[in-house]
Amino acid sequence: MLSTTVTDTVHLPKGLTPEVRRGLLGLGLGNTLEWFDWMIFGLLSAFIGPKFFPSDDPLTATLSALAVFAVGFAFRPLGGILLGTIADRIGRRRVMLLSISMMAGTTAIIAIAPTYEQIGAWAGIILLLCRVVQGISTGIEAPLSTAHAVELAPVGREGLVAGLMSFYVNIGILLASLTSFLTSLILGGEVMADWGWRVPFIIGALFGLVVVYLRQSLPETMTSEELAEASPKKVWTDVRKHWLSVLAIIFVVGAAQAYSYAWNVGLPSAARGNFKEDPTEVFALTSLLGLILVIGSWIIGKLVDGKAMSKWFLVTRLLAIPSVFLMLLYVEPGIVNFAAVLLGGSIVLVLNMTLYNVVASSLMPKSCRGTGVSLGYGVGVALFGGTASYLLVWLQSVGLTWVFPVYVAVLSILSIVFYLLARRSNGLFVGK
């Protein structure tokens, strides 16, 4: 029997079996692909916008592309509700395979999609529909893959899972930045604006075939008895019983995602769009940020493995409140200021991004974990994560840069308050 929560009666030994290792690899690489495909759209929005939403103003075209980027987030709750309920009803493995197939397929379509010049407004519609499907896919991928990994790993190894899954996510972010940087460096700005932006999407589609193959052998963590007892009515009854936990997950996820997308997408987009920084230099710095996230997530996972996850979460979330105001140092063109802000906030960023998904999983019981965590995750990302990049770029363009860090600080405070209330009311179902 595979380990799930601290209430389980059968515990695996402290080591990881070959089956668990293979399962974590398939889940982890799926996260790598998901975040690679998702991030390259945001990173290349300055090139994609004019191709699908032509405008005399480059900033307007970039904002149009970022708006489509945000629309994908709006469909994450739908993905969480639909696919999360299915995962709690028929098991984790098949839903994990479906989600990654959706992402890989739509990435391939974007890679070869005709532009506005070729088919007019239909180009933007195709792009929008692809982002909708990708939003549904990501609505289940991140929360369920983490929940699946927690259920696979031995009890007490939640820190290892947090570090490992975050490591794979950050590999995806790093590869997205690195691929964009190398493509821009090799092809040059003019070719990137013409057709070079398609290259990272082609790479993502090919990588997707590998991950789909690996996911076919994922072990199932729902037992036959649990699946026999599950029904949509029972799943949603359990979700309603834990409504405060769902609310806490919304803000736990939302605050972390707002911070993350501001650093990984919003600031780079502002640098290229508002301040006309050299795109190759910007991609080089975002690649360095990705490297920090990759190394940092692995280190943090080792540090918190076997320790109280809740205490680490509260400390790291408190640190996010003052650190988000670093972005106020970047209010005018200058690659040095951009580098200082981007890298200065990286440590707090990696602390928060390593822990938040496992923390969210700990708030829901196994019987409704797929649905509850995915619902909270989807709503949190849609409301606060998906809009962060657009909001940051727009506020900078109208001279209200100070509003965004205040906004993220408030979200961080609310996430702490609701987490403490949910922990006191419902308890924790994973870790301590």
C-alpha cells in the first residue's frame, strides 16, 4: 500500500522504492513540461503580441498577448473542478496522463499556428483557444501532481516532495528562460520577431512526447476500496465540510503565484516592453534567476525534510511581505537596476515557491484532495497569479508602480491569516 497521510496505518520505510522513484520522475518531468510550455508564452509575449494582435503601439500588442496569457488562468478553476473530481472518483494516474497530453498538444498547435497577417482575426482566436485548453490542463497538473507525489512518498518525507516537485518546476522555468535566451542569441532580435519565437514551442511539443510516454507507467495511489466508496456527491460533500481550507488554499497559492509571476514574467515583460531593455540581456538574467530557483528548491527541500512544514511556511510567507517592495527600485530604464531587483528577490521567491503546493495539499483529506486542492489552486492562480503580469506592466506604464507591491503584501498577510484559521478548524492531513 502506498503512503498517503499521517493517519494511514501502513508506512513505507524511509527510503524510496524503485516504483516510487519512477512515479516521482514521471510527475516531476510533467511539471517541468507544464511550466516550460506555460512560461515561454509569457516570456515571448513581446514577440507573439504583434503577430497575433497587430498594433501601432508595441506596448499595446504586448498587453494583448499578456491578456491572453491571463485568460488561460481564468480556466484553471474549471480544470480543477472537472478533472479534480474525476481524479478523486477514478484515480490519479489517468488524469495525470490526460493533463500532460492536453498541454503538449496545444503547445504543438501554437508552434505552427498561422498569424494575423495570414488568416486575420482567426489567428488570435486559435491562440486564445489553445490557452483555454492549457489553462484547464494546468488547473489540475500542479496541485494534483503534488498531491499524487505526497501520497506516493513515505510519511514524514513531505519536505523531500516539496523540494523535488519544486525542483522540477524550476527546471521548466529555467529551460524556458534559457531556451528563449539561446534562441534570441543565435537568431537575433529581427528573426525572433519574425519566426524565431516558434522554436521554443517546437522544443516543448517534442519534450511533451517523452513525458506522455513516462506518465503511462505512473502508479495509482487510490486503493480499490477508496475508489469504490468515492462518488461525485461524496467528494463535494467533503469539500464543503472543509470550505475554510479551500479558502486558505486560494490565498496560500494566490500570494505565492502573484509574487512568482511578477518576478518571472511581469518584470521581464516590463523590461522589454516599457523600458526597451536588450532582450538578450533580459533573457540571460531570467535564466540566472531560473538557476537560482532550481538550486534553491533542492536545498530547501533537504532542509525542511522531516521538519514541521507549517512553521517553515509561516516564516517564508512573512519574509515575502517586505521583500516584494524591492521592485520599487526598478522604475526607469537600466539593466543593472533590473538585475538587482530580479535577483534580490530570488531567495524569498524560492522559499515560497518550494513549499506552497505541499502546504496546500496538507489542508485537505485524501477523499477530496484532488478536487479541493485543485479548486483552491485554480481560483487562487486565476484571481491573483494570472493577472499579476498584466497588472504589474500596466501599473508601471501609468506611473503607479507602488500599488503592486502593496497588493502582494496584503495577499501574503491574508494567506497567513486564513492558513492559521483553517489549521485550527480542520487540522492538517499531511505533515505537521
